[in-house]
Amino acid sequence: MPKSKSIPSDLTVGALADRAGVPVSTLHYYESLGLIRSWRTPANHRRYDRAVLRRVAIIKVAQKLGLPLEVIGEALAAIPADTTPSREDWAAMSTVWHDTLTDRIDQLTRLRDNLGRCIGCGCLSLKQCPLYNPDDTLATEGPGPRRLDPT
């Protein structure tokens, strides 16, 4: 009978990077932002609990949705760092993000539907621009290009 491999309860930074499909530098960056957490062995080697795999997956999915890391971090902060995020945790996060994503979808739909009318314009303050300045509302803020969305 073959010996069964025991699965370690923690992961090296390289093993986590391989399993998560991200570069090691990404994990270090996430850690510097407080999105994930590691601990050190007596030999000062960085180790991650297996729960970090799910956190990294959540971060990557949320980034693909267009959410900034700051927003993702706020959601992850509600989950104890030493626990694996659950289905309920994901449901709570997605509920919080729903309105933001709906607004983004609406903006992209407007952009797609009106793109042919303003491509190459560049001024963003014409009265006929339905994307960034409907009814020239930005004219009241002074001369030059203005945006409704300050981000």
C-alpha cells in the first residue's frame, strides 16, 4: 500500500504563488497592503496559512470585476485573517459590491452605445457629449475639461 502524502497546513511563498497562479511579488504586495498575512518560521522563512489561498482567489476575482484593492481590502477586513472565507462571506461581499458593479455596467453600456458619436473628441465639455457631460452641466465649474466621475 502506497504511503499517503500528508498535506502541510501552511504554504511557502513560492508554493502559494504556484497554487494561486500569481507571482511572488504580487503576494508580497498584497501583504504590504494588509490583504493577506503571513507568519515566520524559527528560521525566518515566510509561511501562509492555507486560508490565504481563498483570500487570493477572492482578490483576483474582485480585481477582474474592476474593484480597486482598497475596496477589496475593506471587505476582507471583516473576515478574521486566520479563517478561510466562506460562501456566506462571499455573499456578503458581493452584496456590498452589487451597486458599484451595476453602476459600472451602466456606464460601460452608455459608453458602448454612444462611442461612435464622440470618439476622438477629447474635450469632454461639449453640449452634445452624452457620456461625460450631458447638457453641458460641467460648464458651471469653469473652463477646461471636467469629469463627472472624479476617479
